[in-house]
Amino acid sequence: MFILILSFLTAFTLAYFSIPHIINIARDKNLCDEPSERSSHTISTPALGGIGIFSAAIFAIVLWTPFRDFG
């Protein structure tokens, strides 16, 4: 249970601090979803936020999973 809490806190912290940087990169590189008649948003929305969440979760899993469980 303790490892689960550590994994969550690690993933949350990494995602919390990495997503603003990823959003800035997406805006600089113009990797945004432009609004259209089919979209629900009215302003340009950066499209790379999931990368920060996914990479933070993978990092936390690899960091806190005991190596004996990999083999």
C-alpha cells in the first residue's frame, strides 16, 4: 500500500511540474487543436498534455516496482 501511495505522489508531482512546460512547447511549435464546428472549445488548445501524464505514470511505475517483479 505504501508503494502505491509513493507511486501516485511521484506521478502526480512529475505531471504537475512537467505539463506547463509541455504546454509551452506545444504553443511554441504550434501543436494546438484549432476550434471548429465539431469541437467543444472556443480557443486554440495545446494537444500534448497527455504525454506528461503518461510519462509521469510510466516513470513512477518503473521507479517503485521492485526489480524482482520484472523477471
